[in-house]
Amino acid sequence: MSERAAPFYCPYCGDEDLRPHEEGHGAWECAACNRAFQLKFLGLLARGLRTDPSGGEEI
């Protein structure tokens, strides 16, 4: 994920008036609802790597 990735809307009120927050990387503030929130990249998902419940093999 790029450092320039930014949210398109506030997760609380849905407004698009967002600005970077002073409290560090990934923090944003919403001018509409006056909330601050932080985004965090957790990792990649391993989609498609399921095991077969009957035999334990990958399907």
C-alpha cells in the first residue's frame, strides 16, 4: 500500500471532507463530524488456498 493512499469518505458519517491529522501516519480527521480516525494496513489475504475438509489437500 502506498503512503499516498487516502480514504475517500469518513467511516463514521460518510462525508468526503477529510484532511490528514497531525497525530502520525495514516491518521485522518473529518471536518463534517469532527472525528479523527486512523487507517492501518493489516496484510494480504490468502484467498484461494483452502484445504479440503475430507482429505486435508489444497483445492
